[in-house]
Amino acid sequence: MTNGSKYINRMKRISPDLTHFYIKLEDSDPYRCRKAVAFTLTPSKESEFQGWEDVTYYGEGILDPTLSIRKPEWVYVLVNKSMPGICKIGMTTTTVGQRVKEINYATGVITPWFPVFKYKCINSLILEQAVHQHLEDLGYRVNPKREGFEIDSQTAIDVIKELGEKLTVVSNDFGNTLE
């Protein structure tokens, strides 16, 4: 089994005409198989590999208001068994899995945080700030300098979805990108 073949089972094969809905991952990226959600097989262009196929890997994409495909960003909700009733609401431009690893790696984290929700968007910082401000205005914020909220995870999820949809509608209605 090659290093990348264990990841192919969780990817979907797409036709070359669908690749414009995804972000092409660079061949030089050693983690492209881990990041990929789709792949294509095309006849090899190299003359010494006649009859072989080239594999191209693609990451997840999101359609922005200008109808361009961009790399997705995320607003997420994390919970921790050592802090019942507290949700950590944050954002990342990488993946939620990667961000959770970074958070849990800190020396002050006694028990790990677990993701319970992730919301795909085009500008996670704006959405995160809107969610934080909304929840702070409602009195849920534990510390104004931290991302912790004394709230159940379903309420946090509902707020993220509601504000995320509003920001998308505003973006589409007025031609503003959420940059």
C-alpha cells in the first residue's frame, strides 16, 4: 500500500469537467492526500507512461458571491468534558481538525476539546466576530478576551447558522464579498 492509497477510499472520483468546483492541490504538497476530498484520473501526458493515468488531487471548495470557487473557511463549536456548559466558538482558515489539534496541544489544556459543529463559509473572521458579539450582547460570554461561552452547543450552532445565512444574504444582495 502506498502512502496516499489509504486516503483514496474516503475521496470521491470526479470527472475532469467537475474539477472547477474544487481547489487543485499542488503536487509539491506532501499532505495533499490528507487534504483531498476528490481526485481525477487522466491519461498520462508523459510519453514514457503511455497507457498509464495521472492522479490529480482536489481539496474542498466553496462558491463565493462572485461565483468563484475559493478555499473554504470554518466557524466551529468545541466542547470539553472538563467544562460542562461551556462552548468554545472559533474560526479557522485551515481545517477544524487541524485547529483542534493545535488547541489541544497547548500545555494548559487538561482534557481535549472536541468539535461538535463546523460551518463552512468564505470569511470566517467576520462570521466569528458577529457570533461573538451577538452572544456577548446576550450575556453568554465568559471572558471578553476568550472564545468561551456559557451556552449549550445547540444554541451556539443555531446562532452560527442564522448569522452565517444572514451574512451570505447581505453579501449576495449588495454585491459585497465578505473580505
